[in-house]
Amino acid sequence: MMTLRFSPFIYLFGLIACAMFSPYTSAVWYQGNAQLAVNGADLNAIRVAAIKNAIADASFQHGIMITAKDISLDGLLQSSKTELRSEGKIRRVEILSEEVIEDVLHVFVKVDIEPLFDCSHDNYMRALLVTQLPVLKPTQASHGAIFDLGPQVSRRVEQQLLSDELVAKVQLINQIFTPKSVLQEPTFNYISDTARYLANQYHSQFVLFGYIRDISLFEQTTKGLIDDDVALRRNFTLQLHLFDAFNNKMLLSNSYHGEADWDFKTTYPVDTYNSLFWRSGYGRVILNTVNSAVIDISNTLTCQKTLGQIIHKNNQHIIINIGSEMGVAEGDRFQLIKSESVPAQNGDMFNMLTSEKEHELTVTSVDAQTATLTSSNASLFDNSHLFDLVSPLAGY
């Protein structure tokens, strides 16, 4: 009997990054498998077909009818970057094992199926404020002189978020927020204060910030029959916090980790602007780690309600900070939400939101970034203040 094994645990579409999911997000994984006879055919072609069939098998178990021809694999045999197009239902794939036994290729995969959202959410798009993502321990960047890795990763996060259909606008700002100590996780109060400060400064409901926690190197030894094989590998750990500043609520707090061989010479300064770096094993790990994080961010934002903030008012109308870019149109209706900072006994400030159901507003005009609202209830203009919020009524 001949058995040919491929390298297991090939992570696809972001799964090189092992996301350590917090209670704020979840993934639904299903396993699938397929077998195809080789019969002297090109093994690469057989492998692609078997992986497609295994993914389709996992999808069928979830009740999604996806045939192998509906699944497009991009770069599977050359790299770990893979795109799956299947009506947007499949998010990530992990190949658990591949082996040829008696001229038959056996493939086992694990597929992350996008859950069917049963949450209540509006039809407006989301705007997201993103801070720079610095390397938490800059001395770790000295090997390879990758001191500009933070700005590069920040731009990659911005680019992938902009490609998401749910996110209308991403604003990457030139500000950095890191823990007060590299040895301690930031407290909720620190994250809350940071997010609300940014929200007030940039009029943004959703704020994403974090840092690159670890890019250290280590040696991995593989036992051989004669000599041991020692490979130099490098970590990449990304810590992200997604916060709803208007509701003072943590939406996501996750750490994403990946690792790969470091293929560059010890004294070689690496140019992170060069495509050679991003095509290397370590560069692909970073891109896949970022992609995995963006999937979770999009998944989380889907179930959040968009709130507008009053940025101008007079005795006849108010202006809010969301417009046609977000999907707001003339005739849309909102209700007023009063925002008040309330001190707790320990001195912390809490943001209390109170719905004013009798105070309804209608959009009379809209441009890309703002909308003008009015109301038949004249008392609304006396009761509303700058930085109060408006929430879309049902059906919008």
C-alpha cells in the first residue's frame, strides 16, 4: 500500500491566523471530505477538484446547496491565499489533512459557514474609524529592520475593510493608542475613554483600534533520520478592539495569531513596501491574519444599529453626521435619543441613552455625509442638544 501525505493544517482565507474568538463573535464550522482516484492524472488538478468536493460536502451538511463548480479556488497550490466565491456563505476553509492511499486522494476540510443572522438591524451601512496599529515592542522589529510594519498592516486593514459591502466609509487616522503597560491588557475603562474621545473628535460611532502584540522569532526543530531540520520562524499576533462609542459597548476584543518561516537573511533589511515581502510565507500570514480579523469585524457590525449624531441644530431643523453614503434618503424617519453622561459611585462616567419616542424626525434633504431632519413637534428642537443621537425607526 502506498501512502503519500501532504502537509496538514494548511490554512486558507485567513485561517493561517488562528483567531482566538472572544464571546463577542462566533464561527460555525462544518467538516467535509472527498475522495478522488488519481489514475495517473495530474495530482495538482486532482487535488483542486477534491478540495472543492470536500468544501461542497461541508456546505451540504449546513443546508447550503453549493456544487464544486460554484467554488473558485485562487492560488491554492501556490500559496495559502484562497478566495472562495459561493454566494457569500462560505467565509474560511481549513484543510485538515490530505493523503494518497492506494492511488486515491483523501481530503478532509473544515469550513466556516456564515451564520444566518437573526438579529434586528437597520438597512444603513456602517462607517468605521480606525487608528494606527503599532508594533507593541519595537525592539522585536530590529531583526529584518521591519520598523514600518505597523503602518503597513494598518493600511492593509483599511483596504480590506473598504472592500466590504457593509462598510461605506473607513477613516484611518494618524493616532496610536497602546496599553499603559506592555505587560497588561488595557482595562475596559481605558478602552471606553479612548473610544469615546475619538468618537467626539471624529463624530464616529464605531471605533477600531489595537496593536501588533508579537513579532518575535523562534526556532522550530523537526526530527530527521540523520540530522534535525531547524527552521527560523516568526510570530504575528494582532490584538484588536471594536467599540461602539455611542452605546459605550465593547463589540469585539480578539487576538489573532499566525506564524511562518522567516526566509530572509539575518542581516538583510526587509523592505515592507516591496511585493517580495508580501509574497513571502510571512507576508501571506500577515495578510491572512488581517483578513480573518476583517471577517469578524464585518460579522459583528452586521447586527449593530446605526445611530446618527446631531452636529448642528436651530429652531427649525437638525443636521446629523450620516448621509447618502450610508444609505440615508429623503423621507427616512428617525427618533431622538438623549445622551447623558452619568457619574458612578467609583467616579467612572457612564453614557446613558434615553429614547424620546414621541419625538420623531423626517429627513428633508441629504448629501453624501450629512442629512437634514425636521419634525412637526416643535418642542423637539428645545429638547435636543448637540451630540444627542437619532435612531432609525422600524423599516429603515
